[in-house]
Amino acid sequence: MHNLILFDDPTIRTALLPFTFTRPVSEIRIGICTITEKWAVRLQTTPSFLTDLYLQIKYPRRTIHDNFFVNGAVCPTNALINALNGLKPESGLVTAEGVLLALRTEKPLETAPSTDDAGTWDVFGEPLTILKDLPSIFVHNGEQIRTDFELLTVGRTSQPITDPHTRCYAPENIFVEEGAVIRAAVLNAENGPIYIGKNALIQEGTVMLGPFALCDNATVNWGGKMRSNTTIGPYSKVGGEVGNSVFLGYSNKGHDGFLGNSVIGEWCNLGANTNNSNLKNDYTNVNLYSYATNRLENTGRLFCGLMMGDYTKVGISTMFNTGTVVGVNANVFGAGFQPKHIPSFSWGGGAEGFTEYRLEKALQVARETIGRRGLDFDEVEETILREVHRQTVNRRQEEAGEEI
């Protein structure tokens, strides 16, 4: 395969907001790796991106004479890669449901490909994991942990677990990278693999059930209760109880509190005793806010928790209802359950309602957040956040002081 470009399907990108406000679809983490990383490892190449114009300053597109445009919401499989390798110039692949999977073309496309861009389209009928909505991130996370575990560990030997007070069940399903530290923990991989990334830290009293991924430089704090089908992204720090959830990276939930069937973006912080509901007490399907329709939509699922965009901060003892969507760079606090949708750059919560989070103040906090990790909040990141602020102003005005 020649030049790989991961494109954002416009419908899927909207369905995956707020996470795609600040990244291409393929930069979402599911399993151990982001979708971008999955393609990079399998093909031993560096993909580029075809995404929204304001994101291209950080995620550029690279075209040559022979380009493979691949849907960034699709997790790669051997069967799909074989089909891509068999594509002739100016031909593509679609699913039986009509989702455009890939296009091989000499055209330097500037927008997502459509079926008008090639004359020949083959139907790909093999099973695929495609992120089509927000719940699909946590729904498919366990299976993707298993897939990534095999991909990353095949032919390799795990570092030994030498701590005498750590107990492992099914140790053959546990892989530890260099520099990881494990202290007096219980790791149970009987029902799925456990992956411990480079320089990760598992502190005393942690109980961890596979499938589970603790990515590079991430930490589980003392007494953490880590349920299965969970991914803690790189440089994140978590504690309390977490189940069937994904932290994309660089976020903190350092204290007690429950998080279930949830997805947390980058650079977020959940204050002590933050909790979310993931199951309604009448056992009916969860409704979740849709950026496409601007209203609550039936997910068709009994379990669905909290979806939180990048840079959002949450005060202590905050309670999130079943199926809550919080945008980018919000500051949430206050007693009682929060509304089911909190727009980006909102400030407040609870009975007092919300006001606009002043943009310059929000950018200052983002700069401090990243600076605490020894990284720079540069002009590129600022430009992206300013554009997200601009795009979401109308929704904030509609939501001011209201609940849905």
C-alpha cells in the first residue's frame, strides 16, 4: 500500500462530537491504541489525515501520485488490509450498508471521498468495528483491547512481575512493558488480557480485571477498583472505581467515585467523589444528546454513562446523570445532578445554572494544565480551541440556564 490518508466521514464525525471537535476521528483511542496507531503498527507507515479545515493545522494531509483514503472510524483487520492491497487505481470499498470504507485514487482530495470519486466500488462483507456513535467507543473497547494486545505483544516477552505481594490470575494473559511498576495489586486476566504500558504505575491495593489497558506513563492510585473493558490512556491518573470506560489520555480521576460506561477526553480533571450513573433505575434505554439533531436520542442501550470533551474540569462531588454529554473546556460544579448536555465553554452547574466560561480565562487554564505536564500549549492548540468556542456559541446561548 502506498500513501495512507485517514479521512473523517462527515456524518460519523458529527456523531462523535465532542471528541472530534479537537481531533480527527482516527485519533480516538479504543482498545490500547488510537485508530491511527492501529493502522501505523499494522502497515509500518505514518498516516496523514483528511479532516476539518481548522484541524489540519495540527493534523495535515499528505498526498502523492497514488493515495489510499481510508475511513478513520474503521478499526483495521487483516481481511480489510488484504482487500485494500487488492484495490486497483480509481476504485474503492463500501460496506453492505453503504458506509464508504476506502478509495484508491490519484486525486488529491480536499474533502471526504464520495461514491462519485471512483467508477468501481466493491462491497466488503467481512466483520468490522466502526465507530458510528459515542457509545460504540466503550461498547467495542474490550474486543479492541484483545485485538491490540495480540498485535502489540506477538513474538515478544513480558517484563517479569517481581513484587512478592502482587497476585496474578492467568499470568500468561498479562503483558508488562519496560519501566512499569506494580505494587501489592491483584491482576485477574482470566476473562481477558491485561496490558501494562511503559513506565506505568499500579499502586498498592489495586484490583484490576481484564480486558484492561493501562497505557504508557499512566497511574492507578491506591486501592483502585479497575473493572474490565477499560482503557486508561497515556499519562492519565485514576482512582476509585472505573468500569467499561475509556480515558483518551492526559486526564485525571485521582480520587474515589464511580465512572462507568463512559469516555473521557484529554486534559480533563474529575474532582474527588465525582460519580456518574450508567443505568436508569427503570431499566429503560438511555437517551443521549446528539450534536446532529440537537436533541436527546435513544441509544438503544441500557448502559451509557458520561461523554466528556477535552480540557473539561469537574468540581468535587459532582453527579452526572445517565447518558450525559459535556463539551470541550467546560468548568462544571454545583449540587444535584447536572443537565444531560453541557455545551463547550460553559461555567457553573447545578441549581445555579451555567454562564459563559470566559474564553481568555479558559485558555489560560488550558495553558496551565498542559504546562503542569512539562508540555507547551502552543498557538496551534489555541487556534483550535478558539475555533471550537466560535462554533459552539449558539448552543451555549440556547442552553443558558436550561436543562434538557
